[in-house]
Amino acid sequence: MPIRVLPDFLINQIAAGEVVERPASVVKELVENALDAGADQIVIDVADGGRTMISVIDNGCGMSRDDLAHCIMRHATSKLPSDDLLNINFMGFRGEALPSIASVSDMTIDTYNGVDENGWQINCSTGEIRPSDWDAGTRIRACNLFAKTPARLKFLRGDRAEMMSVLDVVKRLAMARPDVGFTLNNKWRFPKNQDMGERIAAVMGDDVRGRMLAVDAVSGSDASLKLHGFISEPTLRRASSVDQFLFVNGRPVKDKVLVGALRAAYMDVMHAREFPLCALYLETNPRNVDVNVSPAKTEVHFLEPSHVRAFIIKSLRDVLSQTLSDRVANTAENQVVVNNTDVRPVAGQNINFAEFQFRACSPQHSGADSAFMFETNKISNSGQINEKVVHVAHADNGDDNLPLGRVIGQIGNKYILAQSGENLVIVDQHAAHERITYERLRRYAIKSQPLLTPIVVALRSEDVMAVVSIADEMRKSGLHVDAFGDDAVAVFEKPADWDLNWADLFHAIADEVRANGHSSQLSERLHLKLANYACHHSVRAGQKLDMAQMDALLRDVERTNRGGECNHGRPVYKIIPLVDIDGWFERI
């Protein structure tokens, strides 16, 4: 069959298949054009889920007659002043949106640039331009979407489903630009210059009020990366990623690097099947990110994705680790003493799981300044186990410096009751001790075990390349691997007490690396091991504690990072104002 040049109408329809997937795609492209035109008020109207009519009105700069004629030509754009595709500072830049939409709908554009004597209107089906009484900004109406391509029309979902997709697009753009006012179908309103907290509540729901944590971080002295926005406290989560809003240089994106970093940051405070809420804005030099990846412009490629991922994880973990510290007053640092000898673990000190065990302090060690105890069981040269009980002492600075208050009792042998000022505090004793145990385990570097005989795992050659590509990252987790020929990986050093199915591990790592460019398998398995150990070696629900033990546990919670949630994301404590209790008993 000879090669033929496709006609323009078919070229436009093929391009439309890439850009215009559904009505929400049309709304996205038109609203982004309005933002690029400098609009600060945008009104969107959609009928029948966008199938019948989509109208976008803005108060932007408008267009002249000549620009109006050019705007429906393919690859015609005002957003690339030069030919540099690595320096893009607009939402759009391809020049495909308007001609693509026009090829699959009946589209008209009314515009006025504030300079001409009158406005102009173009019928995109015929190309006819005539004077218009439009007197501000631009209005674009796309009617009968996909009427010219019936095969595409039949794949549209129901009106309600399409409307939900349109709403999601508008919400994401509203989150990207809180300085701009958005109105959808005169029902969903996001006012201009809305307070960021109010906009987040309007988009995500009222249950986020007071439960979002501010993020503001800069990478190194060169400030090549900046991250700001809000993330949810770990006890606020969703069953899906619907309320995760991620932006790169102001552009809403759905990027694997960002999503993976968000998941990794919440790994030890939230269940894997639950999703945090966020509105995160990453800023970087436009030359360090490629936005010319897909026609829909929802994906980006970073020049240094591993650097971006590490920066985001650290920034978010720093915020999450301060959630309890932000609520409590400054307290004295813990002192770890064995027979009056300081044995506080130093940075980099190794510990073996088999030598580490936590337990509640015994009655003879209880006291006003005592905390929970732990013991190290070490095997002597003779094979006997020597036990050392370590007493964790705290300074008592008075009730004013005790955010969780003084213990007043225990109910059900599960919950500790305390009073802090005009508040009643209820603490889940198992969740509290589980978090304390987990964080103490994390303070120790995992002990690495060199192997006399390497463990050799046979893999496909492409899997070998994927695993070896992140060998340096795995080395930080105590796992030293390298290629063993073209079709195998050898393990030369591994974390002590790790007996894994190495073939399954490396296959999972290779799959993740090929899909996302990174892998969280090792960190997830380490977290699981620490979390299981902490859960099984912590105070149980149903265990009776004396007053000193309960008071000591509260003091440790106040000094523990991420002390507000256990390793599974369950709350450690609840604070109930006494005024609320007065309301229950009609004393107000």
C-alpha cells in the first residue's frame, strides 16, 4: 500500500484523540488557556456532563482579530516566545488544544483585547470571523462534543460520571491558583484570593480543618528545590488518592516520583491501603524538569528524580516527626543510665534484633521520675544469657511542662486517663508504647552481616540491570549486592537476622524500578520488621499498670517523634476539653 499524506481534518481528529479524551479534558485545556491569559475570574458552565455544551468565560487579556484567526491553527501559540522547550513558564505551549477541540465539536470564540474598537467572534467550523459585542476577556463555547466522531461519543460515560471528572479538574486547577476565582455551573464556587486553608477545606471537605500540617522546605544552600503546602496528620486519611493534589512549578501533575515519595514519607504512620491528603507545590528550575512528555501535560520528567524523591521524603518526614513536638512544650532530653553509667546509643551504633527487648518496668523500679524500661539480653562466651535492666530517667519540670498531663487512672486496663489543664487526656497504652518502641529501634543502625559465601539469585538480565541500578540505595539499608554475571545477582552483605525469599525480593525491586525508577521494597520490609517487633514487645491492652508506670509512659510519648500515632496510623491519644464534657451534662 502506497504512503499517503493524511488530510488536515483527519490529522486534527487524531490529535484530538491525544488531547481531548473526555469533556473534562476540554475544560482543563480551556481553563489553562484562561490562566495563561492572565485571568483572575473564570466561569465554567457544563451541560449534560459536557456532552452538549461546555462554556468557559474569563476576564483575561483577550485576542486581536489576527490572533483569533491564528489560534485555531495547529501548533500556533503565544506561549513560546523563543524556541526553547526547556524554558516553559505557561500551562500550555503546544498549540494543539483549540484546533483539536474544534475538530470534534461545534466551537465558537468571542474575545475582546481592550484595544480594538469592538470584540470579535470566530466560528471554528467555517473559520468565519465577524465583529462581536463581547466587551471583556474571552468566551469559548464547545457544543455537541464528539458529534463529528460518533465512535468516540459512544465511549463517554454517564453524565454524572463525566460531571465528576469535570469537577475534579476544576478542583485541581483551583488548588493550583488560590489567587484566581473559579465558578462551576453556579454551584461550586472558589472565591478569588481565598485563604489557602479555606480553599483546601472547600476542595477536600470540612473534616480537614485544623488537621493539616504546613510544609516549607528548601534543598541545600543552592535552593534548587523548594517545597511548600500542606499534608494531613496521619489520622486523617482517605480510601483513595482522590485528595492528593501535587503541583510542579504551578502545574497539576500525576507523577510517579512525587506519589512514591509521598507514600514513603507516610510509611510508618499510615497503613499501606490508606492514603494521606496533601496540597504540595514543588518549585524547581524549568530546565530541570521536562513537561513536554504527554499531550495532556499531566506527566513530567525530572532531570534528577532520585534527588527530588529524597528531598520530598525528608521534608515530609521532618514535618510528620514534629507533629507531637509542635503540640508539647520543650522538655528535658531523656537520659539513659545503667548503674549511673551513661549508655545512650551514639549515632551509627548497631543493634541486633535478638539482643533487644522492651518490657514495662517492674514495681521495684517504679517512681515519680521513672519511665518504661528495656533490657538487653546478651549471650556470653559461655552461652549464658546476661540480663541488664536499663532505667530511663526523666527530669520532672512540673505540671506546666506536661502537655499530656498527670495520670488520674486507668480504665479497662487499656486506656490511661490524665488531666492537662482544662482538658481530659485519654491515651491508648499499647499504641503509645508501640510508637516509643518503634522509634527507639529506628535510632539504631541495622547491624550488617558480611557473608562468607554470597547468596546468588538467578534473574533475567533486564532484572539484574534494574536491581544493580539502585545498589547504592540498597547499601544504605545494609544490603550489599552486585551483578553476578549477566543473569544473576549476588548478595555479599545483608542486615542481620534477615532471612528473606531473595528471589521474590529482587523480582519485586526490579518491577518497581522499571515502573517508577526507584523501589521502596527494602524500606517497606524494614518498616514491617520493626513494626511487628514493636507491636509484639510493647505493653498490651488488658495489662494493668501502676500510676508511676502510666505517668512514665506519658512522659515518653511527649518526647517521641510521631508520638501522636502508632505504627499503623491509629491515634495514640485524644484530648477532650472539659467544656465539651460540661456540654454533655448541660452545665453550659
